[in-house]
Amino acid sequence: MLNVYCIPGMGVNERLFRNLNLDNCNIHHIKWVTPTKNESLPDYAKRLSNQIDDTQPFVLVGVSFGGMCSVEIAKQLKPIKTFIISSNKFHSELPLKLSFWRVLPIYRLFRDGFYKNAVVVAKKQFGIVTKEQMINFRKMLNEAPENYYSRAVHCIVKWKNESRPENLIHIHGTADLVLPLRKLKGCDYTIKGGTHFMIINKAEEVNKIVNMELKGL
């Protein structure tokens, strides 16, 4: 069976993939560790990749920040395929406000609690539509390593990548308000009405695409 390594969105964990159903695959979940101070995204991704057995063929599936990490891992380890979902493959696809943070790094002033509360306030923007989803999402956020959030944001803000790894498949939702579709430089599959949370809310469509791409591997 094919090994598939899943990397969730910023601060959340393997429960984000609870609706992911892949045929004939062994699914493994990458665990977050806190980035070191001023660590670059390529260096951070390299540390995360220590959880991958690259002596065997494998596939990456990354969501949001996990997708950006997957891009960098794919450049280093050459998986069979890399799927990024609700994510970006180039730094130029990131929202404009992050360019402002490169100049004025106010994100360094905020502690973990700020980022957790920001998701609650912006739940509709993320596509979280039910109370149960918000409760579960908040639980995942609370389980992130200490001092994780501002350092992870630093990795994104300072990320510079315009190189697309081989065999990368980009899946994005038309209703993603966190990382808007209009900013992307091409996308392999779009899911109509898919939000930033579509790995949960549109899982059936995501599963169909990934299983189709993996068929025969």
C-alpha cells in the first residue's frame, strides 16, 4: 500500500483529515513542532520531513500552511505526487497583508492566544459553519505546541518561493476567503463553493480528485 503523509493547517492536527478516505493507502500524520526563532520555511519543512520514511515511495497531502510546507518538502524529497489543498504554491500567491508584515513585522507582538481567538472571530471567513465544527477546531488549535503561532506566521511572511515541484496537484475552493482563488497562478482543480475548510465540508469532492490522481500508482 502507498504511504501518504498528511500535513494539516496551521496549529491544527490530524483530526482535520477525519473525512479523508483514500483507496489502498497507509495514511500517516505529520506532527507540528514549534519553529525555531527566525527559522525559514524551507528549514522548518526539512525538520518536519524527518517524520517521513523516504526509503519507500510516498505521497504528500498538505492543507493551507501544511500545503506550503509540502511544497518545500517536495523540493527536497521528491514524492511521487504532492497535493496541496486550500493553499499556495508560490509566495506571490499570498494575501497582500503579508507583504505589509514583511516590512512591519507586528505579528511578532502577538502571543498564541491572539491567533487562536482570531480564528474564532473570523470563523465565517474560514468556512466554519456549525457550532460543532468551531468547538472541534478550537480544541485542535489549543493542542498546538507552545509559541508555535507567531513563529509559524514568520515562516509564511518570509517565505520566498517561485519554484513549482514536479508532480504537484493544487486543489482550491472558489469560495476560499483566506487564500483567495483569484490570487493563484493557475490551479489544477477547483471545487465550486469550497471554502478554506473544504477538507471537512467538501471532503467527498476532495477524495474523488485525490483518488483519481492516485489510481494506478
